[in-house]
Amino acid sequence: MKIAGLQKLTLLDYPGKVACTVFASGCNFRCPFCHNAALVLPERKQADIPESDVIAFLRKRAGLLEGVCLSGGEPLLQQGIRAFLRRIKELGYFVKLDTNGSRPELLGCLMEEGLLDYVAMDIKNTPSKYALTAGVPGMDTAPVIQSAELLMCGRIPYEFRTTVVREFHTRDDLVDIGRWLKGAQRYFLQGFVDSGDLIASGLHPAEPEELARAIQLLKPFFNETALRGV
């Protein structure tokens, strides 16, 4: 595992759990609004935290922390992810994965092996605008669609979430996402925040009033839907 960051305590990243967040480096998407550009762009200098240091930290916090969030970047690009997750589970932790859904085969294997307890999948946009929003011209959206279908089988708890950026998302786009993912357990809209470490510049959040209207339009499609970060 190439680990670029460790947040030692989070009460927000894992629903209902006191957790820490491990940030894997590298990503196959180039979303212009990505707030972790330092983890995504290979030319950026990244921290290198030994996997053994993270495991040692988790041993010390056993009984105090309940869960580990594995985020990025895109964690499913890491060749050592299966062995890393096994070590975490052996310590008795719940595991939440944040993913862009681009590797459905691996996602399915990790679920089958009982190495994941919760998955949060980023939905970049409606399929027709996915390549533009993900920053990957000509990308094949089939793996993303397959990952969404896999999660909607309901084997483990999951959520879908979309970071809404004025330049990329319209109200119609969000309703199209609702139609695509109709029946999903949870779908959240997240307000875009300029972290100062973006891949692109000149981007803006949607107005809170517009997001609130979008949520009302999305409610019929999902068991649970709400705003975050607004």
C-alpha cells in the first residue's frame, strides 16, 4: 500500500463509528474539482507513510477506535489492498471504503471476502457527462455502472454521493442520476468546497437554495437522501 496520509480521528467519515481515515495515493480520474490533488497528481510530492506504522497505530487504538476509512485517491488501484484490509480486519475494525467505482471486479472480491463493511461510491455525474466530469476524455463508464449495480444488490451497507459544482452539474443532471440509481439505499449531495488543492481553478459551488430544490426532486428515487457540507 502507498499511504500518503492518516487522519487519526474522524467522527464524520464513517457513519455511526468513531474512526480514523487512511489516504491512499494515486487515482485514475482527474476530476477538476478534486480537493485532494496532492494525492492524485503523480508530479506532486506525496508523503510516504509505512504500512507498518499504520498497523502499529491501529493496534494502539484498538478499543478506542471502531472503524477505518480507506480513502484516496482511489484505494482500489493499490496492489496490496487485500492484504492490508485483512490485517485491519484481524485487529477487529470495521472498514469503510471510499471509491470511484472504476474497479468493480476487485470491489466485488473484497465484498465477498468480508473485508468491507461499508462502501461510499462517488457518482461524478449522469453517465452522458461522466467523462467530462471525471476529467478522463473518452472513458468507458461501464465499470462505474457495474460497481453501482453491485452495491445496489445490498450485500453490505453503502451510499452514493455527488459533489455538486456549478460548472458541471445542472438540476436535470441530478434528476438523471436519480433515475439511474433509483432504489438505492442512500444518496447524498455534497457542497463543493475549494480546498486550495484543486486540480483545476475557477470552479464554484451551487447555491444552497438550488441544492435544496434538487433534494426535493431526488427524494422519490431513494430511501434516504440529504445534503452534506452546505
